[in-house]
Amino acid sequence: MSNFFDTTHDAHLPPEILTEKISVEVYPDVTTHTAAPTPERVCQDFKNGAHLRWVYDRSRAVLKVWSLRVTMADHDRVDQAAYDNGFYGDVDKKNGFQYYERGLLENEKKAIEMKLTQFLKGV
């Protein structure tokens, strides 16, 4: 019997279809320990040259994103919490997309790139 919540089979979908299944969440603002910044704030940070860190939780088809304008202590704390459940990397204007963990399929990488590009343009 298959697990209803197991979406690992979605990992093999074409990127165009997988992109539509992925949702984007903005991670809490660890610099101020307040509620999550708005998507507009994260996009503005990116436009101003900040690296964005992303974590992809395959089991939930959720892409969490935040800007790397945080202190190292906060960065380590938020990183550990996020990395426990997914694949991760960075994106910036100079270097594009970087992946720091093996295991993502090529179509997942393409879908992540497409989804983040939509997110950054759509706000």
C-alpha cells in the first residue's frame, strides 16, 4: 500500500509539471527574530545583491527561501533547522544557482530554478 503523503514519485515528473506542484515559503527573519519578511523584502534583498539560500523539501514539495544577510550564529541555527528536511543551495545574480547536496534529480533542479525565477519575477 502506498503512503498517501509520499510525493517522492513526483520527483520524476517533467520540470514544467513539477514546478506547478512546488510552493514557495519565506523563512522567518532570523536577524530580528520576528515574523517572516515579506516575499517582496526577500526579492528586494536579491535585487540588491544578497545571496538567497533555498531548501527544497521533496516530501512536501515546498521550497523555503531566505536571504543571507544574517549573522553567522543565526545562519547556522536556521540552516540546521532547514537542512534536516531537504536539499539546499544558493542563488545570486553573479553565480546563478549552486547546489550543495547530491541527490536532486536533474528535472528537480530545473523545476527549482524555474520556480525561484518565477518567484523573483512575480513579486
